[in-house]
Amino acid sequence: MPIFQFSARRLITFLLPAIGIPVSGTSAAATSEAAYLDDLPVILSASRLSQAQADAPGAVTIIDRAMIAASGARNINELFRVVPGFQVGMHTGNQPLVSYHGLSDEAPRRMLVQVDGRSVYSPYFIAGVEWNQLGVDIDDIERIEVFRGSNSAAYGSNAFLGVANIITRAPSETLGTRVRYRGGSDGINDIGVRVGQQLGDVDLRLSVARNYDRGFSDINDWRRYELATLRADWAPNRVDQFEFQAGWTRNALGIGKDNNLTDPERDSSIGSGFGLLRWRHAPAPDEELSVTYYHQEESGQDSFTTNVPIRPAQSRLPVTINIPLLIDYGFKAVRDDIEIQRIAHPSQTLRAMFGAGARVDQIHAPLRFNTDETMRVAVNHLFGTLEWRASPRWLFNAGAMLENNALTGTSLAPRLSANYHMTEAQTWRLAANRSYRSPMAFEQKSSMIFVNSAPIATPRFTIPTGTPISQTFRPSPDLRAERITTYELGYLAELRPLATTFDARLFLEQARDLIEMRLENSTIGLLPRDNTRYFANSGRADIRGLELSATWRPAPATWLSAQHTELRIDGPGDASTATAANPSGWVEYTAPRHSSSLFGAWEFHPRWQISATHTWIGSMSWYQDGAHRVASYRQLDLRLAHRLPPSLARGDIAIAAQNIDGVDQTYAPRTSAWGSRVFCTLGLEF
């Protein structure tokens, strides 16, 4: 460590004069570093305390508004391609997949995503994040803070592998009217309108949008996405602030497969709505009391009728008959969440945050749970963080959350970290934490039994309506919470004179009691099955690796960022022979061993910017066996943007080309492929 410190200082001392900064000895170098570190970004999400990135108890990646625009992304999930350790894929053209450090199937559910502190972790089916239902327009995002690593100590059981907090722009920063239109290949046809107004001491923003595309070329996966959001900020005095948010989304989707009796091509829809109210009282710096309440509802419509032929060899019936089925996957999920949080500064060297919250999820999904009753799951939690600046160089952070879940009982998630500021520009971090993920209602209580929707009468027998035909899921009442213990060593260099940031994270994550889907024989119904699904705490994984990230940003609109991840996942058993019935060892393939990305932008003229994103992803599998591994692939995106001259109009025009270096399969081999897309976006402001 001393050798590295000496070398870094020598490098800064040598390079500062080259860019016009006088230096005389080591002390002058340190003074120059301090002067250039005054405007480093402040993060809000790592420990619920506002802090410099170097003081965070873990690795944090920030994607700001300029980066979001330069990426050319239409959808928020695409932005995580440039975050170290993340995997981004497409199950179909309307079902994105995002995971951190693997351990995922077609429904990733071990990472927490929030929008302005509102959890969008869905409670229904196998849960996870519905990226089409976030309830935020991509143009309204100020930045995304990604905590790379477990953080249940701050955010509870869903923060098992990582946390992404999407922070929207304040209405005071979006006054006026902006109209956006986007059109391009694959039927892309998007329109959005944002209106910001100031009414007395209340700032308002209303955003409405509609996006449409046809999805992949060879399957029924079109999507029409509609959104409306409202945010109002009111500050009646200098210490109090009220924030109100409301939103509505609706996704109409094409799903299903051609010539598939039990999953035919069809249309479906998912809608959601939410309301959020937050009060902040900040009488002094580092002193704040806040209360947040939100209510959100999600509902889905997906029903169809089909006739399934059953032959004597398959069932208990003596003849071949067609069984009429009415399959209704409709659901409704309602969430109420309230939380109170207090931030205090008891001394010059201590900061504290503590709070409590309660959440209730209510889920009505008759087919998935084999009941007309509404499932109710309550979660209560207490949490706190203590930050101690022991000296100018040493900062210690301790946090914990005590959480009681109606499904699994009580768990304690602690976190400890020590940050050593070797110089004003360089920080070493050592951290350890224990996190949990409680099973969702579907994992523990699912019971999917299909029944005939009409009576069947033959000369030899009669089958009345409602007779069980087959069972695809059965309950798993003995599930425990998954747990993960994480150790990490981090290094952060923020060399402002060089406009450069370098971040490294070396980690070991030991996951135990992982909930896996398994298969068994079932005798329920006329059609016995040997692949009825249930869940068990049969998995374990040791995840180890290294994440590297470096960014050179000499100007707000010009930068070059490079990321690389080396990742190894070890599990029990032989991964090459893992199957759905016996998934031991399947975890090895769920993340690529090597992944890299380059993301850069260049404002080569005051009104012109060109940007590019290039990713390299190693072979991996979203399934539970090695036979479904996707081959290595790469993706290149380009964007050219022009800010219109004021004499013509206020606004910008951009053309983006995605995946221009070839067709890729990001979910499974020999399935639908993600091809190239080109689209143009025009934004006008009034």
C-alpha cells in the first residue's frame, strides 16, 4: 500500500504542471488535489446518508442525465449494460432481463430497483422487477445510483445482490413544455410531452408518453407502452418540503408462441398506478426528518381458451378426448408502504440515520394460488446507520436492518465498512455485510391446478366442469429466506486535475439457501405429470471476482468510460449435468466469466455530439442448465446528436443505431434474435 501511495503522488506531481497547475513538492500536490476535489458528486442511496462517493460503504456507479441522453437508450434497462458486473438480455422483444452477478432465470429477482425511494419490486408471480412498469419517463431521470453489492442493511430483503435508485429531476428544473417524437425501424413510433409550471411556491411537472415497436421479427412480441406521471413539490418555508407523485402505466403486449396449444399467440396487458406523498423537515444541515407513504396497484389481463387433446397413454382416461380449458392468468397486486426516517448529527465526527417502516402486499391471482382469496403479506422493519469519522483519514460505517416478514419470520442484516483516505484523491475500502431475500408469495404458496371449463360427456364416462386436469406448481411451505455474506476490498481514485476516476472492487459473495425451482411427479388430476414444479432452499453459490471502472471526463459532454468484470461462480455438483429436476451446479453458467464495455461521447462542436457504446459479453445461461448457454456476443451502438440553433428552435435532434455489428441471441441459443435498429428522435422546447 505505501508503495502504491507514493507512486500515485509522484504521478500527480509530475502531471499537474503539464496542464498548467504549479506544484512544489508533495505538500503542494496535496493542496492542489484538495482544491480540485471540492465539486465531487454527492450520492444519496448507499447508506441513506448524503455523502461523497469516497465515503460510501460500497461501490457506487452513477449514470447521470448527460450519459442517459448520450447512450441513445429508449428503455431504462438498456442503461445497465455499462455498469460493471451487470447482465442485460431480452427474453423476448418486450421482456427485458437485468441481473447483477448472475443467479437468474427468465425472472431475475435478486436486485432492488427504486424510483425516488419507491420500490418497484413486484410482489406477484415469481416477482422481480417489471422494467416495463417503472412509472417514469427516461427523459425525467436526473441520475441513477447503482450500489454494486448486497445492501439489505439499508433497504431490506430485496436488496440481495444490489440496489438501483432512479432519481428524477425536480419540477423546478423542467419548467416549460417539451415535445419528443421518435420513429425508426421495427415499427418504432414514440411520442412524449412534458409540461412544467410554477404556481406560486408549488412546482409541477406532468409527463405523458406512448412508445410502440413490433419487437423481434419472428415472434409475437410487440409492445405498446403508455405512461402519465405527475409530480408536485411545495416548500411553504425554508425547513419543510412536501412532494407528491402520481403515475399510471399500461403495457399492451403480444405474447405466446405459434402452434402452441397451452401458450398460443395472443394479446395481454399489464397496468399499474401509484401515488406517493413525502414530507421532509430539515431544520439544519445534516438534520432531517422525513415521512414517506405510497400506494401502488398492478393488474394484468391474460386469458384464453384452448382444447388440449389427452390420449390414454398420457392419462387415466380410456379414450382420446379434447379437454376444454379456460386459462386466466389475470391478477391484481396492491401495495401500501409507509416509512419514517430521521437523520441526526450528534457531534462533529458522528452522523446517524435511523427509521422504521411497514409494508403490506395484497395479491389476488386465483389460477396461480388455486384460491379466490386474496393473499396478504406484511413486512415490518427497523433500520439504522452510524457513520464515524475517526480522523481525517479514517471513516467507519455500521448499519443494520431488523426485518419481520410474515412468510419467513425475523432476520437481521448487518453491514460494517471502513474507508481509509490514503490521500485526498485516493480511498481504500474494506466492507462486510450479511443480506437476505425472503421468498415471495408465489414461491411459497403457489398452487396452479388446471381444470376443465366445460362438462365432457361420452358413452363411457362424464367429466363435470371444474375437474382437476393437471398440476404445474405445488406449494412449498417450508421455504426459508436466502442469505448472502459479502466481503469486499475497494479502491477509488478521483484525480480531478486529470479529470479521471478509477474504481476497483474485489469481492467474495457467499450465497446460501438459494431458492431453486425443482421438478417432481404429481398424481393430481386426470393428467399425471413428472414435471410439476416446486421451490426448495437447495442452492448455494460462491461468487468471486474483480470489477474495474475508469472514466476520463474533461467536460460535461465529453468523456470516455471503460469497464471490465472478471467473475467466477462456484456451486455444488457438476454444472455440465445440471437439469431442472436436479439443478445442482447450474449457478456456474448464470453470469459470463468476462464482460467489458466502452462508453464514450465527444462534443466535437458546440452543438454537435457523437457517442458510442460497445459491450463484449461472455457466454452465459439464463436457464438452469449448461445446455442453454448463449454464445459470447458483442453489441455496438452509435448516436449523433445536434442541438438546434436558437434562431431555428429550442431543442435537439439525434439519430441512434443500436446493435449495428450483427444479430445476437441474448437469452437462449436458437431462439429469437435481437437485431439492429435505427431511429431518429426530435425534441422541441417551448
